[in-house]
Amino acid sequence: MDLNRLQQNLFAQARSVPPSDQVPYAFEKRVMASLRAAPPADAWLLWGRALWRGAAACVALSVLLSVWSVWPTNDSEPVTLESAVFAAAEEPGEAW
Amino acid sequence: MGQPESDAELIAAVLKGSTGCFEPLVQKYSPRLFATARRYARRESEVEDIVQEIWQKAYAHLGSFRGDAPFEHWLMRLAVHVCYDFLRKHQRNRETSFTELTEPESDWLDRHVAGSEGDPENAAAAKQLVDRLLAQLSPPARLVITLLELEERSIKEISQLTGWSITLVKVRAFRARAEMRKLLGRIAKDKYL
């Protein structure tokens, strides 16, 4: 069976039955009532919500970073400030 | 000064605070929106919810309408976005398997196989079959097939309506047609083999 032809034929037939554009009775009245009943958009409220969301994300990130920083590493020798600073100077291959 | 009549005048009046001037726009464009929403939702209560949401969004974002294109185009873009959101929200509820063909659908296939195409009496059966097939597609596939094949819109128009790039529309259309052919192949196999 030629599936391409079948598909095109199906679409062609389906196009000949467009969906109804009938609008329910007094629909526009309902829409207008809902628009009038809706509270006006408060810019401060929207900003407040966005900032709270941002704050929550920042708190989550800082908690994750704190956990990661105190997590014990597998290094046998703890890296001290002194060893980190002198690490480059003690490289054996770095002789001038 | 008389009552505003054109879309631009009505919109300007609404933006100045005259909410009542929005009603003629609702009256004028609701039939078009209902026809669009009925392509994506089956239940009439869902269709009404979709159209109501489109009007609420249109009212809330009316200030972003620049007026360089007809209001209808702007509204249809909004409608397509709301319908697409509806499809994505109801993605889990979409049919995952094709139940048996109904008698009219089966008759339509038989007629197609026999070569008697274009029978207007059976168009409803074909439409029903297409609707059931579309219900199994992913939201992007369903949207692109509806716009491209049922509403006969061009790739460029679909790109403008959806906000997808032309390449993305082409890729999605190709995949959607293939997805649908696969489903049709399965149906034909079950029926004739």
C-alpha cells in the first residue's frame, strides 16, 4: 500500500471538514466579566515573586557549594596554604 | 467623537482604560479562535477554557501589540502558543495506542484501497481517523501537521506563528509526517495482513 498517497488522501478529506466556528451563547459577556473580575496586574507583586524565586535559587546554590567545600577529599595529605604557595618553587623540573 | 470602530481604535481605547472597548474585539474574533481551538481539544469545556485563556492573555499583553501587523495575526500567534501549551500540558493524557478502527474508518480505508478517492460522504470518517492519529503524536508533531496539512499554511507562516526557525519547522514537519506514516503503516498492516 502506498502510505504517502494514503496520507495525502486522508489530509485532503480531513481538510474538507473544517472545525465549527460556533461560539457559545454570551461567551463574550463571560470573557468580559472574567477580565473585569481579575485583579489588575501589580508590578511590585510580580517583581517580588521574581526576586523571591531568585533568592531561593541563590540559597540552594550556596548550600550546595558549602556542602561541596566541607566534603572530605580523597587526598591523603591536606593542602596547606604554605605548601600551595611554595608548590611552584619546589618543582624539580623548573630549574632556570 | 464617536465610538471607536476599527481594531486600532478599539485597542487604543482599551489601552487608555476603556475595558468595554475590548468586547467588540472578542465578538469579532472569537469564531476564528473557537475553530482553531477545536483542532487541538476535543471536549467543548476544554475548547472554551483555551479561548478564554487566549482572550485573557490578549488583554494582559495588549500593550505589546505594536500595530505594524493586523491585530488578527498577533492574536493568532497568541492562540497557537496557548494551544501548544495546552497540548504540552495534556501530553500525558494523549492516547498511547490505537484502538480498533471504527466501521466508517474501516470503510474509508477499503474505499481508498479500491481506488475510489475524494468521496465527500466519507470525509467525516477520514477526519475522525486523522484526529485519532494526531492524538497519538507528540505536541510539536501535532501542531506542525495541523498547521501545515490541515490549515495549509506555508513553512514561513508556521515559523512566524510558532516562533520556531524555518529549519526547525522543516525538520519537525519531516519527522511528524514520518511518525504519522508509521502509524498508518501499522494500521494497514493490522487490517490487511
